[in-house]
Amino acid sequence: MTTLTALVLLLFALMVLIGGKTGFNSFLSVMVNGILLVLVALLISWGINILVLTLIFIPLKLAAIIFLGTHDMIVAKNSFYAAILVATATILIIICLQYFAQAAGFGDEAGEELVGLSPYPGLSYPEIAITVAIFSTLGAISEASVAMSSGILELKKHNPEITRIQLEKSGANIGKDVLGTSVNTILFGLFGSFLPLFIWYMRLNYPLGKILNDKLFVNEVLIMVYSIIGVALTIPLTSYLLAKKVSKEKA
């Protein structure tokens, strides 16, 4: 048994032990999303239009994350609708910023690994960069949406007489905490994955200007910014949609 297999089995056991059926569904969600990512990579390598594939797989990935990982259908539906709307807005932001950043493709650090390989595989690197950026934001968007929906719905259950305005205000207070924790999670995720490269920059005495213009660094920072923007848009939209829905049901 490899270390990776042992860790996957341990993860599965802990998720089922702690989360029960929901934990099992969450683990299944991880597996399904992994399969979807592999399928996207295969279809892109076969020459299928990258942007069309991206638009098709966005709702599939969000559905797998939200519906498999949430036991309450009201929470799941509201989170899914909010995530789709935010993802649409985020896509427009990503396309614009990726165009101006011009950071698609491989950086200088990948030169040694690419020796002997053709740098022209017949694929659009800018389109691949857009797809990677979009898929990287979906997890943060769906997580924030589910957290907001769960908190607001639980508040409504414990206080059925709460008004829509009060619910939206409470949602804003919940959203501040969700935004703070999400930003820290995204930020430390960047530092954790990028720490070896930061050390490499320092040991090779990279000037600040070269670091800020390095493709690897720019792409990682852009993905972090996209994710934070997605979370920031998700919080008020999710609060508004769910507050409106539960208020209508009461009426």
C-alpha cells in the first residue's frame, strides 16, 4: 500500500465516521470532481473547444460539490443558483484580467523540464489559463455559498418570525466571518503551495521586479484574487436569494 492510498483511506474513514452519510457523499464529491477534471484534460487533449468544455463542466462541477456535499436540499438549491450567478460574473472578470495579464504558458522555471519537447502542442495557452483560473475559483465560491445558506436557514428555523430585512442583516454579519476565514484559507493555500518557489526566488537573488513579472507567480496571485472576488460576490447574493425565498414561503 502506497502512502497516497493510505491517506485516501484514512480520509474516507474520518469523513464517514464524523459526517456519516453526508461525509460519505462529500468524499464521493471529491472523487467525482477528480474524474471530471481528468475528463476535461482528456477532452482538451483531443482537440475539443476549450471554452465550450469549460462552460459545460462549470455547472457539473458545482452540482457535484454542492448537491453531493449538502444534506439539505433548500441549502443546496440556493447555493447552486448563487454559485452559478457568481461564477458567470467571475468568468467575465477572469477573461478581462487574463487578457491584460498576458501570463499564459510556461515560465522560465519550466525550461529544463521542457527540453526536447515541442513548445507548440496545438493548444491555446490563454484559453487553458482561463479554464484553470475558473475551475480554481469554483471550490471557494461553492464553499462560501453553502456556508452562508446553512447559517441563514438555521437562523430562520430557530427564529421563524424573523423578517427579511433582519435576515439579510444577520446574513451580512455571518458573511463577514465567512469572508475573513475564506480569505485566510485562500491566502495560506497560496503560501503553502508556493513556498518552495519563494525560497528558490530568494536563493537565486531574484529582483522584486522579476518576481512580480514571473508567469508562475502572476498566475497564482491572479487565481487567489479571482477566488477572493468570487467569495466576496457570493456572500451578499446568497443572503439575498435565501432571505427572499424563505420570506416568500412564509407569506
